[in-house]
Amino acid sequence: MLTPTFRFFESICNELADAESVVVTRDAFVVDGPKAPLMDDLDLEYKRSDDDGALGDAVAALSKHFASKGASLPFTYDPVTGRFTAMDAEYIDFVDLMRNIRSNPKMSSEFERKVTERLVLRTTGVIHRGGWKRTRNQQVKKFNRYLQKHLGFTQDVLLGKEKDGGLDILWAPPIGSFPHRPLVSVQCKNGEYDRAVADASLGTSKGSLDRQGGLLAEVHLYCVLFNDYITPSILPEKRIGFVPLGISDLALPLKPRESHVL
């Protein structure tokens, strides 16, 4: 279950999906006298007895979270007036959609499509949406030929009745040339963070990328992107074998596509 802070974030995005600016004060969390559960949960999370203070703490925590992703909040907040103003309407609409389709198995393809669209804004190079290509290439032979032609595979990847070989999204950074060009595998999971689900999909991805001609499977990079917000509190203390990503990793970067030599 999402933390109160991120439930609050999605609630604000839901409001801003229909209006450029909204005023949200503690009164907005009052239902027939008592406070709505979300406000109580925020008070508990930040150990506050004053609701306005909890709202300010939540916004500060969200700002810090997005900054850790190299991005900024998609809205601004004026604590004096309680006004939230949209700064990135497209991302706000994306978050609102993610909220509505989360954990819906019928919307997995839509989740993958929208994730691909957002990844394009944060990367350079070529992105291949393998899951979509597989639905277009119903015959295993055609999909295998696609992987061999465009991504440097020298052996058949799909054997038997495999769906897409764990190749939801493949990003080929602009470095090297096939078959010695590394790939970034992004597995899409339209649900909240689940280590077991990630580990299971990781095995499938590695098995497929081991069929790529020029590089060992461990040379490639493996990511699993959840319809969730990845924070240290939900991750294990021990090291994991994949890069955990969430929908806040798809916000517009503060300085798009800039490189720095340090």
C-alpha cells in the first residue's frame, strides 16, 4: 500500500488533472465533521497535531524525493494560501492515469506504453518496446528475426511458448555497436513494489539477454519499473540484482540530457 505521503501526492495530481490551480487546506480533508483518514494518516506519519504542518511536511518530503531522482515536483505549493499550481501538466496526467490503472491486469499493455513514452524523455539512444513488438509478431520466428535484425541477437530468444522473453522494454544507449552494444532491460510491473515478482522476471530477462551475440548477460543492465514510488523504506538492506524504478523516476529531469565532466 502506498504511504500517506504518496497517496496525498496522487490526490493532488488528481485535482490538478482537471484544473491548473487548486486550493487545498485542511478543510478539504474534513468529511461530515471528522477528518478524512488520509489527513489522520499524514498527521501520524509526520507526528503532527496540526494538519497544516503535516501538509507542509508532506510537500517537503515529496520535493526531496523528486530531487533524488534528478527532477522537481510537478506542482508548486503556497503554504499561506494552500494553493497548488501545476508546473508539468503532462506528468500530472500521467500520474493520475497510473493511479487509475494500478494493479489492473487488463491495463498492463497501457502501462508499458505510457512508461515507454516517459522513458523517451529521460534517455538518448534507441528504445524498443519488446512487448508491443511481440503482440505484432504473433509468430515466434518473426519476433526472433526482429531481435536479431535490430538488437544484435545471434540466437533465437523465444523457444516454444514464451510470451516475450522478459523483454518488455529494451533501451540501447548510444555507445558501442551491435553485437557489442549494451542493452538496458526495463521490465514493467503494473503494481506496487514486490521483490519476489522482480526476481522472477529478472531470471527471464537474463536468460533472454544471454542469447545476445557479443556480450555476456551480466554486462547488460536490468531494471524493474513498478507502478509505485521507490523509496529506501520499501527496499531491503541487502543488495539486490536489479535497478528498482517507479513512476517518479519518469518525471522530467531538471536539466534534460546534459552531460558533465567531473
